[in-house]
Amino acid sequence: MSEFTRVGILSKAKVRPEGLFKKGRVVVVLGSGEVDLSAAQIAPEGADLTLVGILGSILVIPPANARIFVSGATVLGSHPGLRPEGTSVDPEAPQLKINASTFLGSIRFR
């Protein structure tokens, strides 16, 4: 699965892509989301993940070998900043760019 979109309204939006990953979007309103990228292989040219949490939370399980950069905005919520702890900094690893926006919500990494 190279691309996906999941929306959860008053429910859970869960996705676990396997194989090559290029682009994904998860939107959660009054619910929760989970993006498990542990079985995904980031495309050599990089990948983009957009996360939106409105009165909800999204858990991200990043792939083992990727340079991860997080950007975005939060209003009365939280997200981890530029790079989650424990992620690869190998300069040769493919890049996963995460744009995370929350309103009364949170983005967490495991």
C-alpha cells in the first residue's frame, strides 16, 4: 500500500501499511487513530504523512530505519516536535516527513 487515507469520526481510524510507503493521511475527530508503519518501507525518495487530530489523539509507530521530521501546529494540544526520540539519524535513510496538526488533541510516538 503506497498511499492511504483514513478518517475516524467518533471512532478509531487504524492503518498498518506493508511494503512501499509514499503518502498517507489520517484525520480523527472525537476519536483516536493509530498509524503503524513498523512493517512499511519508506520510498527511497521519501514519504509524507499528514495527521489531523480534533478532540482526539493519534499514535504513530514509526518504521525502524527512517529519518523522521515532524512539523505542524497545535492549539491546546500536543505533538512531539521536530524528531521523536529513538528514531534513526542515519543520513542515508529515507526521509519520512510528518505534518501534524491538533486542536484539543495529541500526537504520540511509540
